[in-house]
Amino acid sequence: ARDAGGDCFVQYSNALNTRAQERLALEAQLRHAIERNELELHFQPQQGLTDDKLVGFEALVRWRRNGELISPADFIPLAEESGLIVPIGDWVLAEACRQAKIWSLETPRKFVIAVNISPRQFHHPSFLRRVTETLSESQIDPSFIELEITEGIVMRDVERTIELLEDLRKRGLTLAIDDFGTGYSSLAYLKRFSIDKLKIDQSFIRHLRPNSEDAAIVQAVINLGHHLGLSVIAEGVETANQRELLRAWGCDEIQGYFYGRPLSADKATQFIFEN
Ligand code: C2E
Ligand code: CA
Ligand code: CA
Ligand code: CA
């Protein structure tokens, strides 16, 4: 860097180095997050629209790093790139099963706990074995657990995915396609995937008004899902208006700040007894 643009280059490369170093430091800390007990699950309630009852929770991971709660948006991508998502995903599933077991002992009511599965985790050769082991160790009915997978996941290696989804479903788990409508899945494949539920992405719900383009898309997805024998849930529901539109269009379930924010396990238990 001895030419005219030299200083510029040095600064740029320093900035890059700092960025890379921060990343490495974060990755090193994340590597120990499990053994240090720094991960926790929060649970966001889901409401059925036929009788307004609590039907389940989505498990959302948080990282308590030096006392500060870090959102998954800030470390799941890093975990995915570094491969740490595999042990983290194992931990999340085991923890969700543990919570399902506790709730099943505390109440006869039945809730599903939805667990997010990332691409690298899903396509890992031992994924099916890990899920099977975790379920049998936790001694819960597999139907308590729902796996949320994205369109990106299912469109990679379609033939193998079709088989894997069938195997998971044979074991009694339920399967949902997360963020539906934002990915690039081909509708033609939808009938070949052995799934139970479509989860409409919050980007279609945020500005939902009658007769809008979003309304057309949301209604079409609800009808598509129902004609394929799937149930449909909408995420990111923040207002009573949004809920009533979705109800009128026959959507089965909602999740969002309007019904409830993600809650700590204790608060979620309280929510169960109050709803
Ligand atoms: P997602 O699966 O689409 O999860 C929904 C996100 O929307 C959550 O953010 C949730 O807190 C937020 N949300 C829920 N209701 C509302 C609402 O009414 N309005 C708005 N504006 N937002 C709402 P969170 O918890 O930060 O999670 C972000 C993403 O991180 C998730 O998106 C999911 O892709 C990923 N993630 C979370 N937990 C896990 C996990 O255990 N494993 C994996 N692989 N990914 C996870
Ligand atoms: Ca999700
Ligand atoms: Ca989602
Ligand atoms: Ca999303």
C-alpha cells in the first residue's frame, strides 16, 4: 500500500480486520454459550381463531451474554455460517421438549411447541437421528413438537427433503413452512411435501387492509393451504383489525404482539393458566 490510494486501503483493511475480529470474538463466545448456560428459550403464544384458545407457542432462542439479552437475528446467521447452529439447534430442540414435558405434567391441555430449524441443521446427515433421540429421551408425545422450516430449506435437494419430511412426519412430529410467501418455492412442490401447516410471513400482515394487494395474497394463501388440506397461521399480528380480517378469511391461527409477545418460560406458564 505505497501508491496514492495507500492510506485509503490501509484504513479500509483495518476496518475489515476489526469487523472480522469482532466476528471471531463473537463466534468464540457463542461456542461456549451452551456449556455456560447462556442460552434460553422464550415462548410466543399462538391463538386459534375458531374459539380464541391458546393452541401453542413458538420457541425463540435468546443469548444472555454478559447479562444482556441478544436476539437471534444477531447470532443465528453467524451460528449458521460457522456450523455452531448444529449444537445450538440440538440444545433448542431438547429444551423445547423439556418444557413440553413440564407443561404436560402441569396441565392436561395440549399445546404444540414450534421449533425453528435452520438449513444447515436440517441438511446435516444426522438430523433425523438427533431428532428421534431427543424425542425419545424426553419421553414426550412427538405431536407436541412442530418443526418450522423455511422454503429455502425445502427447495435445496428436493428429493431428499421429500423423504426426510415423510420420515419426520411418520415419527409423529408436525411440520410447518415458515415465512411462507417470501422464499422461492415452487407451488408445484407443495403437494409433494408432507407438511401440516403454512405460516404466512409477517411482511404480508404488517400493512394488511381490506382490498389491498396484501389482502389478495393472504386470502389466496389461506385458500391454497385449505385446499391442500393444510392449516394456516399468520405471524406478526399486532392489531385487532388484522386479527378480525384473518378470522373473516378463515385463517386458523394467529401469532403476534396482539395476542402475546415472546415470554420467558415462567411467564409462558402463567399465560397458560390465565388463558
Ligand atoms: P421467525 O421464525 O420469523 O420468528 C418470528 C420473529 O418475529 C421473532 O423474532 C418474533 O419475536 C417476531 N415477532 C413476533 N410477533 C411479532 C409482531 O407482532 N410484530 C413484530 N414486528 N415482530 C414479531 P425473533 O425472536 O427476534 O427471531 C428472529 C428470527 O430468528 C426468527 O424469525 C427465526 O428465523 C430465528 N430464530 C429464532 N429462534 C431460533 C432458533 O431456535 N433456531 C433457529 N434456527 N432460528 C431461530
Ligand atoms: Ca419461525
Ligand atoms: Ca416466521
Ligand atoms: Ca420471519
